[in-house]
Amino acid sequence: MNSHTINSGEPIQVSISDLHDGSTFEMVTEGIYPVIPGKTLHFQLSHFTLPFSLNQGEISIFTSNTRNVSFGVENAETIASIKASTEDGTFSKKEYVTIPSGTYSSISLEASPLSIYKPVQTTFSLKGFKKGANNANLSFLIDGIENGQVHLTIKVDNIPQVDEIITIGTSGSPLAIVSTSDGTAIVIGSNHSSLQPLYNTPKNLPHGWYALSQVYQFIGADSNPTGTTLSIQIFGDISTDPQKNTLFIARSTNGSWVMMPSSIYEDASGTFISTSVQQDGEYCVVSLGVPENNSNGLKLPILGIIPLIAVLIVGLILIRRRR
């Protein structure tokens, strides 16, 4: 198996020779892609040039860990178009159609993950009986994937002609999902990243900032120059409506806390807030001001209730002693 590295959008060309009419031609692309919470996977072969036709053609698509799937093959007209929702995360579909020669504007797949803790796995294939040029070049661009790996195989009469791992991006390492043992926080970045909870109550938060999560330590920014995304789960009845609360992830470096640009994502997996991480440090979810809950009432964060309970208990003990 061969391998090489390209940038997203860089052309790929495969030379094919002595391919006689009636031969069975099959091209397969396979990939495993972590997806940032709140985002969808977008994988596309652009400007796909097929130098011959495939009679009695078969277009096949398979995905796992997907909630919604949209797939299409288009040139001057739509050759195949599939949209589906899944319950168990697995989707499989075959379309039987003659695949004409020419340049296709796109062969595209969009999918939203069923679980953010697992990557989306995809397999796409074109198959049929070849008719046309015996010696030609098949070419395309890979778009939508900034960092990852695609396994490309081409078979003629079921005999492998191409078997190659294409690494997209220059970081030297495909994206990976790293999560805490309790699943309350994840990073999508280098597989050399480390993420672990440190303690429940952040120290030295600025006045008016209220912690909504424990503190997590992230290490590994240097191992992924293209950047890493940190996502932390928000628990309880805290409203994520920006008209009610200003929620964000904060980072502490050398004891100083700073606000990070953050986005919130909600689905069946829960409510998560995410930020792009460029530096190692300590991170937690913070509300600017006492957060409001979904019932329009004020709610003190759980991490703020603990000290309050302790004060009340001490107060009751003192009162009893005075009696």
C-alpha cells in the first residue's frame, strides 16, 4: 500500500492503461472523520473526470455513526441523489445506473454524526463494465476535508491496480477524538493530545464570572499546528439563549483567566460549548453574571451552591452553640 500527502483541493491523477472494453472497473474511497460538535461532515470529489463509461453501473454509499445523510453525483445532470435519516447510525444504499464518461462537477457527501464521541465512517464506490478509451487519466480534487486520510482503491476485474492512503493536510497526523474518562469534555485534534479534569472549582475567576463546569487541563496544542477544538458539556437547566445568558469557555494561563470565542451546540447527545484551542492551559465553562435557567428564574451554578451550603451549615452550628 502506497501513501502520500496533499493539501485540501489539490488535484489527484491516476493513469489507467490497457483497460479493455467489458472489463469490470471499480473505484472505492474510504475514510474515518472526526466531526466537530455542531458541524457536519462535508466530503466531496470535485471536477471528477471519468475517461470512459461504466455500463450496468453501480453507485454505492455506506456510512456509520450518522444521523442524516445527503449524497449526490452530478455532471450536467444529476446522476444520483440520496437523502436519508437513520435511527441506529448506519446507512447503506446502492443505485444502479449507467455512469457516462465526462467531467462531474461533484460527487458529494454530507452527514451529521449520531454521536460526537465517535468519528463518521464512510465508504463510496463506483462500479461497472468499462466502455471507451483504453489508456486515459482519471482525475479529481478532494474538498471539504482539511485534515484526514482517504483510502483509495481501484480494481480491474477484481485485481487491485491502485491501493493508496492519501493524507490530507500538512500536520502529519490525522484528526482524532480524545475525551475525558467521564465523557464531559472532548477535543478534536492530534491523537497526541491530553485532556483531563483537574478540580471542581476554578481559582481566581474575575468578579462577575460564574463557573458552570469543572476545570480541565489540555495539553497538545503544539502537536497539531492546524488547531484543535475543545468541547465541554453544559449540564442542568441553564438557558443557552444569548438573550438570557452570556456563556463562554475561559482559559487560564499562569493564573490569569481570559474569555475564548465560543459556540453552543445542542442535540440528542446533550448541550456542548466549543472553542478553538491554540494554547495549552486550563479551561472551564463560565457565565458572565448569575445565569438564568430555562424557566426564566435565576439559578446559581452548582459549583457556586457548594460554598453557599457550607456557609449555611456553619451558620446553623454557631446558632445552636449560642443556644
